[in-house]
Amino acid sequence: MTAKALSKGDLATVIGLEVHVQLETDTKIFCGCSTEPADDEDPNSRTCPVCLGLPGALPVLNEGAVEAAVKVGKALDADVAEHTRFHRKNYYYPDLPKNFQITQYDAPICADGSLEVAVEGERREIGIERAHLEEDPGSLQHKGGSIDTADYTLVDYNRAGTPLMEIVTKPDFRSPQETRAFLAKLEEVLEYLGVFDSTRDGSLRVDANISLVPEEAVEDDGSIAVESLEAANRTEVKNISSHKGAEQALAYEVTRQKNAVQRGRAVEQETRHWDEARGITVSMRSKEEEKDYRYFSEADLPPLEVSDWKAKIDIPELPDARRERFREEYGLDAESAAKLTSTKEVADFFEDVAEAFDPDLAATWVADNLLGELNYRDMAITDVDHRLDEFTRLVELVDAGEITTKNAEEVVLRRMLDDNTDPDAVIEAEGLGTADDDEVAVAVTEAIEENPDAVEDYHAGEGGAINFLVGQVMQKTGGSADPGDVNQLLRDELDG
């Protein structure tokens, strides 16, 4: 496909992703170095002869990394290979101390899977071509600028050897927005599996391949003939580190390529770097081909048989299945079910609360009140899951009518999160117990007597008058009366 063969309006976008996921294990994939970084860690302090590739050092495969890979394969409904093996991928980068990467080539541990995602209300199945294990390189730190403008670059090998799973999709994406939806769904599944921690720096990195093909090459079902894909020059964008970044980088690159075609220039087959700070892609080098990597078998690691692992290794209930169960078992609407299954920790927390209370009440307090306050404070459910008993006690007090919902939401819950105290202590300190019936009745009578204009407005049919009187009663009772009960008492008095 040449630039001259295309014109404005007849281009379709084709995107495939290579998603590099750090697997959560205690040690690196081929050595005993810890994968747990410390806040005060020095560069190159978590290294050994194996992950530094020193002469005579031999790799030993981490069983936990293999188990994690099998879990991912099951979640993606992929085939887990009967036999898998490792290869050496040869190319020079300063963050690869051995000058080759131990990875998997023609015998990946998983292949032919899929993941269903929702894009603008429409569900689509994205094909997974393969998923394989490999070691992570180290990290580069560009000083004084970005990759193409830095004064110099430092190398930290602490990350080198961290277990990595590369998930390669089929070229099934037709827009940058679809890639963002896919990455969000994939990350959600990985976290449910317990094999991934999104809070780790660099835990998920994306390389994207983008091609432009004639619109007529796209079939009605969205498929594209192999010949059309092979004829298109493919650009790879590397070093994308977030869902939002993927959408932005690909949107920029699609626009760049279309502009080049419209100006009569051919799209070069090359590798480009996403510069997030500037919001642009910059050329790094010509695009490598498979032959450039000179794969050959890793002689220091024997072939691996994992065909029976798939049956032996269990995976938890995945997000879509749990979402559907919440709707059926608890009678939740789609929005509440989605909020309450956003992470496995949130779903577990909700089910613990729902064991003691009506599901609607539990859903309101977890999905709306608690998650809302946590989001406002940039906190996660994992920051408070050890305080489940305190939160359950607060819901119990509301359910029993010992505190008003308003005070529980606006005072007690916020003080619990801000001051790390329990609900009973807050209620006692603030005097927030519910007012008794006699106290409320007296406050209702006083509010009516002290506000004749509002009473007259109520009888004239002005809806805001009753709200004003409710506010007066709540002020007199220090917010300890139930607003709904107060509203009814006022109407009974005024209409009597």
C-alpha cells in the first residue's frame, strides 16, 4: 500500500497491542532477588549474578510465575500448551545486562484466547493471539529531558528479571477508545486473579502497532484480510504506561499517519516513542523484523510441561460473572453492581456487609457513601478493609434508628476516615444520638409557632415552606431527628 493509493476519507485504523504485565511474585523469575521495592532502595541494590547476566550464573525458573501465567490463560479462555520452552531474544539495550532477553518464541505458554469488552454500550470480543513469560529489563532514567532530549541516561537494574507476561492481541481494535476499554478490562481481570498490582510503578506497559488500510478492506464483520494487513506499513509505538496514555498516544499517531497520507507521503515502518509530557510520538529507529532478534533456544532452561496445571490451578470468580451474580442474588441494578465489583476487594467488602443487612442498604452504604468518601480522599477500599467491623457498626446504628442517616453520612463516616476513630466515639463526642419523641414534638411545635410566615406559605401551597420548617426543627434538635419523620410530623400538625 502506498500513500498515493489512499485519499482522505477512505482510511480505516487497525491496532494491535502487546501488553507487558508484571506478575506478582516474591522473587524474580530466574533468581532469588526480591521483587518488593522499598521506599529508600538504592539503584542496582536488588541484583545478583543471575539477573545481571554474569558469566557462569544459571537461571532457575520461578514456579509462582508459571502458576500466575496459567491463571491468566484460564481467565482469557486460552489454550495452555502441553509443552512450552524458553528462547533467547538477542538485541542490545543498556537495560538488558546479558544483551539478550530470556523469553518464549514459538512455544508460548498460552495461545488463542479472547477477552470481551464493552465499548460505547456494545460488547466486543478481542482476540488474544498469545501470552508468554519473559524477564523484565531494567529501567532507564533520562536526566534533563525525554528520551530524545536528555543530557544523559542512567540505568537501574533493580527491575531486571521481574516476571513479565506479554499478552499479544490480534489486530482487532478499530479506534484508540477501544484500546483504553480493553486495557481497563484486562487490568480488572488481572487484579481479580491476584497476579497483578496496578499501584506498582511500571506494572503495566503497552506497545501498540498501528496500520492504515483502505476502508473497503474492512469486512462487514470488522475483519480484515491478511493481504491488506501485510500490504500496510506498520508503526509501533512503545513505552505507553496507562489506559489514558494509550488512548492519547494512538489518537495522536492515527492523526499523524492520516496527515502524512493526505500530504502524499508514505507512512514509514518504524518504532516510535510516546512522549507523554509533550503529547507526541517521536521516531526511535526503523522497525525490527522477527529475524532481527535471532531467536534460539535457551539451553540453560529445560522444556516445561504444564498441560495438567490448568485443571489443578483454580481461579476466582471473575468480574463479569460476579457482576451478574450480584444482580441476580442481591437484586442490584447494573450501575450498583458495576461499582461494587470494580475491584475484588470492594466486592468482598460489600458481601461481608450484605451478610448482616438488607442488600439495598448495604449497597447504598458501600457503593455510594463509603466509596464516595474514599474517592474524595484519594483512598482505596484496601486502606479501610481492616475496619470492616467499625463500618458494619455504623450501618447497624443507622438501621436501628439510633442515629440519623444524615449525621451518619455527613459527620460520623467522615470523622471515622479523617480521625481514624470508631463510630460510637464520634457519636458520643458530637452528641449525635437520635432525639426522643418528646424532644422532636416540642421542636415541631416551636418551629410552627416561631415561623407564622412559613406556615402561611405552606397553606398557600408553596412547597419550599415545609422544607424551611424541617430545617428549623433539625436545627433545634442538633440534627438528631430523622428528617423524614420531622416532615410527616409537621404536615400532621399543619393539616390537623
